[in-house]
Amino acid sequence: MTDQHPEATETHGVSPQTITEHDAKEMRRLLHDMNNSLEIILQATYLMGTVDLDENGRQWLQLLEKGVDQTATLNREFRELVVHMQSEPLDTEASPAVRLPRSR
């Protein structure tokens, strides 16, 4: 877990048996859809980094990259929380944040 969100593995008083299989499947579906959306944003951010930008554009790209990194981290933490709360594992394929190179 990250230092920013150490509580991500805590269940906040919710025991794994209170999460139904139906709820776990729905959370996995939503995580999958969110990851697909994040992939589009990550690819667009990468492509923006491959073109010449003026100073203002570079600042916007830097802000976007920071937000993308934070969102990827939160997405990963949420996936780990779902795994922790339910015994059936998620597809643990590498996160898009890991697969895309940085463009700086």
C-alpha cells in the first residue's frame, strides 16, 4: 500500500462475509470498466507528451500526469481492497500506469 492511503487494506469494520458474491462481482465489473476508461486517459496523456508543447501546455500536461498517477494508485488500491474483502481473486494483469512509459 502507499503511504498516502494506508487505510486501503483496512475493511473499516466490514468483515469479508458481509460482502456478497453478487456485490463482489459488481465491484469487479465496475473496476474493470474504470480501468478501461483510465487506459484511454493514460494513452492520451502519453501521446500529449510526444508533441512539442509551449510552457503553458507543459504545465497542463504535468498537472494531468499527476492526476493520472493519483487515479491509477487509487484504482490499484481499490482493486486490492476488493481482493482482500473477497477470496475470489481479480485479474491482476499489470496496471496501465505501469505499462505506459513517461513522456518527459
